[in-house]
Amino acid sequence: MRPLRFLANVVLAALLDACGAACVSHPLGLLPDVDGVHFRAIRTDCDTIAKDSGVSIIASRDGPRADTLILKYDPFDDTIPQILIESGTIVIHLNRISSILQKIDRWDSFKVTVKADRIDYP
């Protein structure tokens, strides 16, 4: 039984290697720095058993602090989110999305709020 399992793993690894990377990430667009906070929007598309897409909004500051994922959502299209900081709150405005996959409520000294015009699967 073990040689058969080993052979199956070798064949699967060869097939995956021949198909290339299962996930591809690219910057969605340039987001301006707001009040000393840097934001990046990265879209990741995966094609494994089913197609899967997600946009990650990452916040950081200058210095030794690590990047922090503050929002991940299933996009409807490639619209670039609008981000601003007002009264100690990071406001992320999205036109239309399929669903929110992950969100934090606070980052650093900021509250995080998401405003979406339309969420297909809330």
C-alpha cells in the first residue's frame, strides 16, 4: 500500500509542478499614504480545486513594525478601494464586493470601519 501512495504523491507533485503556481498575487493599485500610514491592496487569484479570489488590504507604518492584514474580501471586480482616516478611524470604502472574508476592528491606535455600497453575500 505504501509504494502506491508514494507513487500517487510523486505523480501529483509532478502535475502541480507542470501546471505552475496555483496562486498568483499582484498589486491592485496604488493607494496613497494617509497620515503616515501606508496601505497596500493585493489581489490573489487561486486556481486549485475551485477558483478563488481575494483582495487583502495591508496597513503599515515606517519603522520596524510588521505589515498587518486589516481586511480581506472577495472582490466583485478590480475596483481600487478608497481609504481615508478621520477622527481616529480608518475608513475603507468599497463599491461592490461579494463578501468580507476577514476584518479586524482595531489596528494600532485606529478603529477600522468598512463601508460597502453593496455586499452580494453578507
